[in-house]
Amino acid sequence: MLSLDFYMSSPVLVRSHQELTSLLSRPQAGAVCAIDTEADSLHRYRESLCLVQYACEEENVLIDPLEIEDLSPLGEFLSGRPVWMHGADYDMTMLRRSFGTLPPAVFDTQIGARLLGVRKFGLANLVELYFGVVLSKSSQKADWGKRPLSPKMMDYALNDVRYLLPMGEEICRQLKEKGRYEWFVESCDAARAKVLERDDTKEDPWRIQGSGRLDRAGLNFLKHLWEWRDSEAASWDRPSFMVVTNRQLIEWSMALTQGRRIDIPSHYRPDRRKRLTEALDAARALDSGAWPEKPRGLRRRRDSDFDARVAKLISQRDKKGEELDIDSSLIAPRSVLEAIAEGEASPDEVLLGWQRQCMSMD
């Protein structure tokens, strides 16, 4: 079990530009650090960066973006040093939105743990595994946009980084023992590149999960319902799901297509009900020629030869996963193997080097 004696310092809240520059100019700040972020996506229409948790050697600090007008020193600081995170995709996305770039290297304890064969790889699971500490989840859905932060919230937030550096050291040690450290670095680099290349804009944001089941009439209702919901959420300054969930939008669209009435929640105010009715009237009035088109998805020829090729690749993958004692989907997801089997993509286009090695595709 790892020791954590000097990582248990009381949280310090940095709330001014001067305090931030002082923190980042300290001698120990030149080393690798751990970073996590908190946003208000569960409580606001447009999420914003509300807190940055920072750890470096003996330093465990909370940085308050809502108090500090100019966060550029933090962006410049992070652009020049490697950073440890856990489940880094969301936090990298927040950093990219805030600063336009990412640290030169982002090491993810979740990726490392999975490559070691750990099946329960949430942060709380890993902290208990490596330190024997059970973390509280009491502030998991807290509103990080509210001030002041309670001591409980501050301690919860700091727990997201205070364990990462010693945990990262241990994970790296074990990965090197197993000969998988290079796999880890390659996987982390690929995850970082994916965030940098990601296009946050979406041409048809109303095409939510489940919309593929709808015909053109259903898509027409869905588009109008989504736009109504988006407008309601924006004026209310709350996340869209607080108006109505995606699942309910799909169910409403299907019902309306079949000519059935929908049950409008009783707690809706009269003005919200009125705007919903107007949106539905607009959908019904739209000429069918202007209804959204169903996307033309890729349809594979599913014949016995194709199925056999996929089955062979999956068997090969699963055998290697069992041999390595890791989740075989880390080696290659089924969708990737199907693309390779159909000849839609070559292994070097869709697999990392270590994955091709495991699949004997180098």
C-alpha cells in the first residue's frame, strides 16, 4: 500500500492573479503536476470552468477561475510541462476550450490502470486499491458555480488530484515491469491528439442518440422539439435535460408520428406549454418535402464470409486479451475489427502500434 503522508495538506484556494502567478513561479512548480477540473454542466445551460485542482510535489491547491479574471498564466504554465490526470478526456476538453491548447504530454491513470488489467478503474476504485482510502462521493453532483465553496466540497475536489502523482509513479513502475509502458505512452498520446483534433461543432445537434429509429416525419418532430427545448434551456439557464430528457424527446417524436397525443409534464408553466404547442404546430405545418432526410449510414454486406472474418479477428483479440489479463476491447473494439474485416480501413489507420502488435498485424 502506498504512503501518502505529505499529500494530505489542507486545501488552499487561489483566488487572485497575484496568488496564481506566485504559485506557478515556485521552484517545485517546474516538475510534473496533476490537474483536474470542475464545471457546472449539471446546473447551467452553457458549462463553464469553475475550479481547477492542482497538485505538484507537496503542493495541493484549488484555483478559482470564477475569481481570477486572467487565467493565462495557468495556460502558459500547463503548455510547457507534462500533466497527470484521471479519465482525462473531459478535463482535456475543458483545458482546450479555456486555453486553446493542451500540455505537451497528458498521462492518464485510468489508461495505465486498464493496461495493467485493473477492471474497476474509477478514481475512487484506484485510490482504494493503491492507498486503502475510501473516498466520499457526497459532492459528486455539487454546483461548482456557487460560492463560497464549502470545506466538504473543497476537500472532495482536492481528492481528485492529491493521489494522482504517487499513483502515477506506481502505475508506471508496474507497466515497465510488464513491458507495457510504451503502450501506455502511445495510448495517452493518441487520446490527447483525439481531443486536439475533435470538432466541437455539430452540424445537426438535434440528431441525438435514438434518432436513427425515426422516419422523416419523426425527425421533423424531433428537430422542432429539440429547438424548442434548447430555447427553453437557454432562457432558463439550465441544462437541456432539466427541460426534458433526450429519451423523452425520442418517445414524443415517435408518438406524434403515429398521431398520438403526448403527455406534457404537469409542472410546465403555461408559457412553456404554449411555446411547445407552437413548436408542434410549426412541425405539422411544414411541407413534407422540407422534412429532414434520414442519414445514409454505411451498410456492410453481412454474409457468412464477412461474419467468419470478424469472428476470427475477435477470437484472436480475445485470446490475446486473456493472455495479457486485460479487457480485450482495449486491443481493438468490435467496430474497428469489422471495418478491417470489410476492408474499409487498414490496421495502421485504426489501430495503435501496440494494438497491431497484439493482433499480429504489424
